[in-house]
Amino acid sequence: MDQRPGGFLEFSVGKFSYFELDRLFPKEAILRHISINVTFLLFQIHSQYQNTTLSFSKTILPNTSGTGSDRGLVFILRPEQTVCTWYLETLEEKPVHNIAIPLSYSEGDPIPGGCNLEFDLDIDPNIYLEYNFFEMTIKFAPASVGFARGVTPPPCDTEEGQDFRWRLQYDVYQYFLPENDLTEGTLLQHLQRMAQVPQVRASAVKVTTLTANDKTEVSFSSAPGQGVIYNVIVWDPSLNTSAAYVPVHTYACNFQAVEGGCASLGRVSTKVFFSLSALLGLFVCFFGHRFWKTELFFIGFIFLGFFFYILVARLTSMKYDVLLVLTALAGSIGGILLVATWWRFGLLMFCMLCVGLVLGFLASCITFFTPLGNLNIFRDDGVFWVTFSCITILIPVVFMGCLRILNILTCGIIGSYSVVLAIGSFMFTSLSSITSNVLRRALNVNFNKAFTNVPFQTNDFVVLAVWGMLAVSGITLQIRRERGQPFFPPHPYKLWKQERERRVTNILDPSHHIPPLRNRLWGQLTQIKEFFQQQQPSGERTPLLL
């Protein structure tokens, strides 16, 4: 790029250029020496999160300009035209660092957004992105088939036919930025791999293909703090030509927010909740089978807390911090109830059913965390939840003949995964999405449309290694320590009852002579009462006469 005095920027076709925009100094972009074989140009400009405006004219109009962090314009060239200009400006207070590139296409290439009927621009090559806690959705305008300079554009609203836009297909691509990297330089560098057709196909992952009859809208699971770039390549199968839309990026968070922004992801309440859960889970991972009641409390906490969170979140609009505290309380009650059930009734099969269902739940989450979860058949909620439930129930059924092994496996795998969730509350890791994707699907009715792809990079391999190491170590330690020991502890209530009867019948037992608890408490209260009672005078006292 040649930056000339007076706010002029001269570009070259197919070459990226870095420059800075200031609110007080708008710039004019010029592209010269355009080949006569070029039919239309696609000029695009990108920044990390600040908005810039790209326009065909100095006067900003809705149908001739676009404003955002990823914007582009298609310019249809007139016959013999060899020079093209665009106007760039920003309203941001601070200077904006940008990267821009003009791309050229011939008459056989499809025109991205050429059949736009929804957005402001006549030809809109932009991808519009919306996100929330659950999902990210991209929308784009349909393309039109290419045409030569000076020729009337083919109609977009005709009936279906192979001579018009209905033959076009749209390939949606996804590209993840390095995890936990929010720097501007990294984004602008990786955006260069997502602007032109060959680089997009070589670098990104194709998620799905849409036909002209499909709705031009695709949803993905949201990943706050993880940078991701999307682009769409429109392909004309008749001419075997392609063109790329303007790539769009997001981190699913707000860079300008003081609290809860991209720089400070994760609430304090979330970090405290999962850190305490990880401490308990780590203990269960190595000592859960030996300390049976502690493990039952942990399992009951997970069981009731999970269902309570879903129920309250769906029925109310309670604040997240309050909901998390109530979930902790409900989970604690669930843990106490499961321990009390074991202590009073000694229902080993019931307790092991709860243990097996928690392990089956995680196994089912892992199954749908794989590419299997993106199959079209599982877009149907009925099919998804029935399959999910079957996998969950299968685990306790398979291990019903070896309950101790099932219990030790649950201690090691579930306990160590709580450490993974704690790590995920401090930094982004894809492994926390194993369970969060299922939670989002249970909370959001539209999440069944979302693709649940996640990056798997160096951080994830490290966390996976930690999870595997903890799980294997915990399982191995408990299996070796429990050799020759009873499979499960005896029924606590029966032991307590036998001990009480022994004390009643055995007069040689010192505890036999200990008064009942009620009498002991009454005696303590009587002593306290006498201590505070004042001594009353008894009248005149005379010595006894001998």
C-alpha cells in the first residue's frame, strides 16, 4: 500500500495493507490499473473490536456504506473502468488499527450478496453475527451468478432454474484463533487466511454446506473468550467458480466492558464454586471409596444441584450469582439426603444407581462432544434426549455385576473432571464444553440448531493430560488399597442399633452406667441454674448450747 499525503491510501489487488484511522482524519482508498477482465471488486476492512465505516461516497448513506469491525463493499465495474475509490472513516475516540484488501473477480464468479433482500446495501457481501451466552448466529445475503461488464444483472426473484442463483451452493467455514490470545496482532494476522478462497479452504474447517433453498443462517455454540473467524464461500457448480464473503470474527465477549469483559472472563462466584468443588472432587478421586459417605455427598451434590440449576434457570430470570448460591445449597441438601438414605436404610443398589448415573451422564456428554453430536439426526430434541438417556443408563447396567469397580471408576473420573471444570473457570479450555454444551441444550430451546465445534489446541492437550493422569492415578491407588477389604462398608444404622443393644444388655460395659442423654442434659441445665441462683438469708442464727 502506498500512503500518500492528504489522506490517500493506494492499494493493490490481492495484497493486505495495515493502516491507522483517526476520527479527525478520514481517508480515501484508491485502486488503480484494474484489469479489463475484472467484473467486480470486493473491498474489505477489519479491526479487532472498534467500528470503521466504509463507503462508496464521502456522504455516508445506509445503502452505500457499511459500519462495523468486519465490513466490505462490492463494486460492479463499468466498461473500460480502471480506477476505483472508497472512503474510510471512524467515529471512535482512539485511533483504530485496520487491515484491508481489495479482491478482484471475473464475470464467471458468483457475486456474494448479489441477491440481497434483507439488509441495507444493494449488494451485501457481509456476514452478520449475533451472539449470547448460548450460541453465535451468522446470517448472510444470497449470492447471484456472475455477469460481464455492462450487462444487465440476471434476476434474483425468478423461479428455480439452473441458469440463475438457485444452482449456487454455500460452504460455511470456521477458523479458531489461538486459545487465550486476545491480542490485536494475532487477529489481524490470522484474518489474512480467511479472506481469499484458496486460503480459506486450506486453513479453515468446513462446517456445513447450504443450498439456495436453505435459509442463509447458521448457529454455533458460544465460547466466551475464544476468538473465532467465520466465512462463507459461494460455489457455482456449473462453471466451477467460487467467491468468498467478507470474513467476520468474534470473541463472544465485550472488549470495552469494565466487568465481565474479555480481559476478565469468569465471575468470582463461578471461580469460588468450582474451586471448592474441585477440592472435594480431588479428595474423592483418591479416597472416595474408602470414605464412602463423603463420596455419596459429592454424588448427591452433583445430582440434585444439576437438576435444580436447570429447573430454576428455565422458570425464573434470577441473577446468576444468586442462582449459583441456591444451586450450592440445593446440591448440599441432595448430598445430605443421599448420605442419610444410606445411613438409615442401607440401600446399596439405590446409592450405586446414583453413582452409575453420574458416570453415565459424563460418558454420554463425551459421546456428543465428538463429531457424532453434529449429525443432523440429533438436531431433533426427542432423538437427542432419548439417545442421551440410553447411554446414561447403560453404564450402571453394564457394571451392575461389579459395583466396587463402578464406584472406583466414578470416583477417579468424576473427581478428576471437577478439576478440569475448575481450570475452565480461570482460563478457556474446550474440555469444559463437554458438560456445558448439554447444559446449554437443556436451557435453550434453539441450541439444537447450533454446531458444537470447539478448538483442540495445546492448552487442551495439557488439561486432557492432567485429567487422565489424575483419573488413572486415583483409580489405580484405590484398587490397590482396597484389595482384601470388604466391597462396601456395613449398614451404619444396623451397626448403631447393635451397639446400642449391646450397651443396654452388658452391665460390665462402662457405657452401660452412663445416664441417658436426656438426663445428662437436664443435669447440666440444673447445675447452670444453681450457679446463677443467689443464696437466700435464713434469719438469726444462734450457737447451740451444750
